[in-house]
Amino acid sequence: MRPSSLFFKIIFITSLILILAISISVWLDIRFHETHIKNFNFEKAKIISEFIEKNVIRAMEKGKHFEIHPILKNFVYGAVWKINVVRPDGVIRASTLDGELNKKIENIDYLMNNKFFVREEPIRLKDGRRKREKIYYYTSPILNHPECFQCHDQKEKFIGLLTVAQSLKEMDEEISKVKWEAVILGLITIASSCLILGLFFLKFVNHPIKRLTETMGRVEKGDLEAKVDLEGRDEMGRLAESLNTMIDKLRLANKEVEQYHLGLVQRADRMATIGELASGIAHEIRNPLAGIQGAIQILSEGFPKQDNRRQVTDEIQKQIFKLERLVKDLLNYAKPVPANYLPTDMNELVDKVLSFFITQRGRSEDLTIQRGFSTPLPKTMVDPSSMEQAFLNIILNAQKAMSEGGTFTVSTLSLRQGGEGESIQIIFEDTGIGISKENLPKIFNPFFSTRSDGTGLGLSITKNIVEQHGGKIEVESQVNRGTRFIITLPAIKS
């Protein structure tokens, strides 16, 4: 069992709590029994003292002073070591120890002022040896009653002092025995509680968790037929049921992904076939089309400028030009030009494309171009020619969307994505007619176009170019308010 395991942590913490709780309980129990034993022994000394006092007074009333000594002897048993009757002047009048009879106690005032106290004294054992033990003294004054006036002056408040000395050896042994019994019982309780708790957690927590983790490990390795077989309606049972449900959903999702992937592979194969077919057709069309264009141009030059037939030949040339553009786009889409990746400053590349566009179309007051370049901008690894084509496709679309004029804004910025490194964005924004919501998801599909003169391949080619560079293209648009294209490309790590 590893210290880092959940089972070890639960058992360890629970055992600490049990040990603390049982230890406090044992300590309180020991204190209670210790106090009870002490009170019992002290109360016993008090009762003996009161009983002796009554018997001594009764004997003195009857003038039987000689019976006091046997009376005291009758009460010396068990833990009672000695009993003394002391006169007010400190002389021991009667004692259970013959050696102390008629001796004078020097500290009679201490006895008078302290009803009970404990001190160590040497006592003689039965085998004759002496041993120091703790002795509990209980002192009780013998008051002067009317019955005592025949022998004592009635002005005296008390006529003697009764002391009962009791050894605390048996009491200490009994307390020690209670302590050991309580400690042993506490240890047995702690051990049995920890064992029962451990077995409980092992059966109802550790084993279910182990089976859950083993099943999750099998699922992680790809076995989606794995199941957790746990009975019960407790939390572990519900967790197992939830895990089984999740595995079932994961298996269904995996089947859907496999079918979707198979569909994508089949579609890719079809697209590759279509691309090869389109490329072959485009090559076959290109050469005859060039011949037709040359022939129409020669034929057109043979007609006078005012001849109506010249208008027909000019229209034919326009259609041939459109076909040439379609063939060119088909070739670019079907077989992209091999890329030549170079570290590129995107601000310079975008500015170059904008300058080329302005030069080709000429300056116009109805279209305003704005630049918002962020500097410094990290370089990115791209094929400049391909990226120029992608940018020009977006710019030309924006121009056609703003046939009646507007503002075209191009901006760049650098941003850092959490855990994915630094990247740059190129944002193209126009104030044209916009794209409807139903057409927005289709604009990157090949051959999709809302204009009669469009091939529908420009944005599809742009998307392919951006994705070939490890980037992504996003579009936002509102009808009659404009369109916004956002191209994100990874930056070169500095």
C-alpha cells in the first residue's frame, strides 16, 4: 500500500482521529476512576473516624478508659495502618501501635489545622522490614460533650484528637491497575477499530476504486467493450453505472467518428480523382482555347471598327478570357504549386499586395483603403507567392462587394495563445453588401458563387493555402454592413 494512495490516506487520517478520540476517552475514564477510588478511600477513612469517635466517647462516658485501646485495635484492618487518640497537649493517649503510646506529638497544631493530608512515612512490614509509603491522615477533633464534663472542664472546647492513618499503597496499586486495564482496553479498541475500518474501506472503497481504474485503463488503451461490474446503489455503484454509460456513449461516438473518417477518406479519394480529371480536362481545353482565341483575334482585326460582327468577336474573346480564368483556377485548385517557405514579414507582404492591387485598378475616389499594421510583428514561415494569391483573392472579393464604393481596412496584430505559442492575425474588413446567413457556411465550398461571372474557386483556394501553412481562416459578415475575414498564422519562435 503506497503512502500516496487514497486508501492509505483514508486509513491513516481515520486512524489518527480514532486514536485521538479513544485516547481522550481513556484519559477521561482513568481520571474518573482515579477520583472515584480516592474519594472512596477518603470517605472510608472519614466513616471509620466517626464510628471510632462515637465508640470512644461511649466508653469514656461509662468510665471504661481501658477499653479505648481494644476499640481502636478492632478497626485496624486492610489499608488502615494506625489509629491514635491524642490529648490537646499532644500526648498520644491511645494508639494501635504500642510503641507510640504516651509519646508527645510536636506538631499538634498542624494536626488541628489540617483535617486531612498525605505524607511519606517509614512503616514496618510483617516480615520486620521498613519501607517508606504514602500515608493518608484523617484528623477529627473529639469535642467536649456534656457527658464528658464529669472528667473534663466544661470550658474546654475539645478534649482530644482522633487520627486515622491509612496507607495509600493498595489505592495506588488499584489506580495503577485501572490505568493499565484502561490503556490495554484502549489499545485493543484502537487496533480492532482500525482493522474493521481497514477491512470496510478495502471492501467498499478500495476494491471498487481499483476496478474502476482498471476499467478506465482498458478504455484508455482502446478497449471500448470494457465494463465495470459493481452491484449496489451506493455512490460507488452509481459511479460505476455512470462510467459504463460514458463508455457506451464513447463507443457509439467512436463508431460515428470511424464512419465519418471513412466518409472523409472516400470523399478525399473522389476529390483526388475529380482533381486529376479536372486537371486533365483543363490541360486539354487550354491549348485549343488558345488556338480559338488567336483565330478570333485575327478574324476580329479583319472587320472594320463599325462592323457589327466585331462586337460579336469581342464578346467571344471575353468569354474565352473567362474560360481561361476558370481553367487557371481549376489547375491551381487541382494541383497547387509547390510551396517555397521563407521567413516573411507579414506587414511587408500585405502592403506589397495592396500596392499591386492599387496599381492594377488605378486610384478611385469611391474606394478607400486603410492600413492598420501592428509593429513590431514577429515573422512567420510562409510561401510568399501562395500567400499573395490568397490575400489577392480576398481583396478582389471585397472590391466586387463594394461596387458602389466603401472602405476596405487591412490590419495585423500579434497575439499569444495559452500553451500554443505566439501567432499573428491578418484582418481584411470591407463595408460591402455582406453575405447572408444561409450562404455564409458555403463560401469556402468549391464552385460556390453568387455572381454570374465568378468561378467559385477563389475562396476555396485561399482556404487551402492558409491551412497548408498551419493556419486558419474565419469569416464574419452582416448583410449590407460588410464582411470580415480573419487569417491566423503561427509565428516563428524567437
